[in-house]
Amino acid sequence: MHIMDNTNKKQDTGYHADHEGQYDSGLKSLVRSLQISFFILVIIIVGMLLYFFTFGGYFIVKPQEAVIVLRFGKYVDTYTEDWHWFFPHPVNSLIRIKTNPQILTVDFKASSTAMDEQQAQMGGPLDPGRDSYLLTGDANIIHASWILEYQVVNPQKYYEKCFCPEDPLNDDEVLVAAKDGVVLGTRGPQTILRETLRNVVLRVTAGKAVDDVLYEKKQAYKDQVQALFDKAIADLDIGIKINSVALQQAYPPQKTKAAFGEVTAANQAKSTMIDTANEYRVKLENSVLSEKAEIMAAATTYKKQIVSEVKAENIYFEKINAEYAASPDTVLMALYNYTLSDVLGKIQEKYIVTKGSGKQQQIRLKINPEPLENVNKRPEATEGK
């Protein structure tokens, strides 16, 4: 029994020795693993610090974009080009904003999902709570579609005053009721622009006649809307410039299109008749101007002819007057003979009856009449001696 106890003691001692060796080996492995993990953690921390102080705060401003830098939520500066470096988040935050021209559409149309296709073609009734439309000053309903082009020119004001979402590159924030989850609307720069334009269009349209909006003064209507909208955005001072406001289309409700079509046809017929009348007026004016030019030319020629004849008469009269002053009897006789020749020269057959001193009278017949080419010849004035 004594021998067996010694053997058991030896076996128990060996077992404890082996167990203590395994324990030391596992502890060493654990320490080695912890050392490796710590080393890796140190490398990661050093890498994060290196990234934090190098590439973490590096950014490039893209074309047609502006970057606003906020330090702990406060505005620092706005950058529109080149590359820059700042301490990254959470020290500094970068807000990217588009500066290129952007398009926004504002519609005043009937809801496309409210009526089926057949009802849409027939023109069903409009629901004020569902459909969008405009009311003119003469109590007519119309639909319209506007296209707005705008551009951000002051990113700081745009970001601070337009209720921009966390990322201004995204669409406006949708507001949802906390209790029942009903969508209340949107909030952001596009909502501000859209609602401002809607208010301006509603106000201007309410003071216009339907014919002015649809036909006669459509351009003046569009210009007035753009002028008032430009002023409204300038008064808001939200860092936005309006490039253009265009009226894409304006038309009456479907149910009244036929009546408006008749008015349009009548206006077109009226315009055609006016154009035809204007063409006739222009043609008649050109004809009158041509006749006027011909009459003026004939009158000018006649004037020159009369003036020339009067001048010739004047020269002839002055010569006769000079001859008469020198020899009155001779000139009177010549004029008498000329007048007698002029009167008798137009008669083909002449009978000269003379009055004698007695009861007998003589009749002389001119056998050879004077040639016609010599009838109207005036006697030349003889030179006075």
C-alpha cells in the first residue's frame, strides 16, 4: 500500500506539471495576439491620423459647382474653383451647391389621374381641390404651363435662406405629419421658386381678359409675369438670379375648346381679311404714287413748255414793241396783214366782196389758194433803220 501511494503521487505530480506548461503556452499566445492586435490598432490609428491631416480634408471644386465650408456649423467661406484643404468632419463640413442654370416647371393643369381617358376627351368638371387652373379677370378658366430657368449666384444666401436640405444637390425635403404620416408638402429652394411664380401668375392673370392671355396680348402678359417675378425674387434676396420665364402653353379647358376654337377661327378670318385689305391698300397706294409721279412729270414738262412759250412770246413782243416804237404804221399794217392772213388762211375757198363807189360791186375769186403751211407763219419784224 505504501508503494502504491508513492506511485500515485508521482503520477499526480506529472499531471500538474503538464497542465502548468499548457497554461503558460496559452498565456503566451494570448499575450502575443494582444500585442499583434495592439500593433495593428496603432497602425490603424496612425493611418487614420495621416488620412485626417492629409487626404481627409482635401477637396476639389467641380465645374458649375460651389463649395461652402462650415466650421462647427458656422460659415467660413465659399469656393468656386481649384482644390483646397480643411480639417475634415466633425471640424469642418462641406456643402456642395449647383451653380449651373437649372430648369423648373410650374403647371396649372387638370389632374391627369382624376378622370379616365373618355372623360378627359369630353371635358369633365374641374375639382378645385384636385385640379389646377387659372381664373382671368373676365371670369374665364384657363390652363397654362410655365418654364423657369434660374441660377445660383450667391451660394451662401441660397443655403442660409432657402431651407435647403442637408445635401442641397438633392430634391426639396418632403414634410410628413408625425401622427398619421400624411404628406404635408415640401420645403426647399425649388418650393420657394415654384410657389412664388404661382402667386405671381395667379395675380397677373386675375387682372387680364382671356383674349389678352390666349391671343391678342400674350407677349405682354408673359413680360408682366416675368417682371413681377424678377422683382419678387430680388426682394427675397435668396442668392438666385432668374434667367428667363417662358409661357410654354396656355389653353382653355377641354369642355370649352370648341367655343374658343370658333373664336380663334373668327380671329384668323379677321386677320386674313385685314391682311388682304392691307395688301390692297399698299397696291392702291403704289398705283396712286405711280400715277402721281406720271402727273407730276407731265406737269413739269408742261410747265417747262409754257415757260418756254411765254419767254418766246416775250422776246417776240419786245421785238414788235421796238419796231412799233420806230415805225408804228408799218408794224400795224404788218400785224393787220398777219391777222387777216391767219383768219383767211384757215378757209379753203375765199370770196372777196369790195364795196365800190357806184351801184356796181366787184367779186374777186382767188383761184390759187395760199398753201396751208404758210397760213400760221407770222410776219418777221423788219429791222428799223
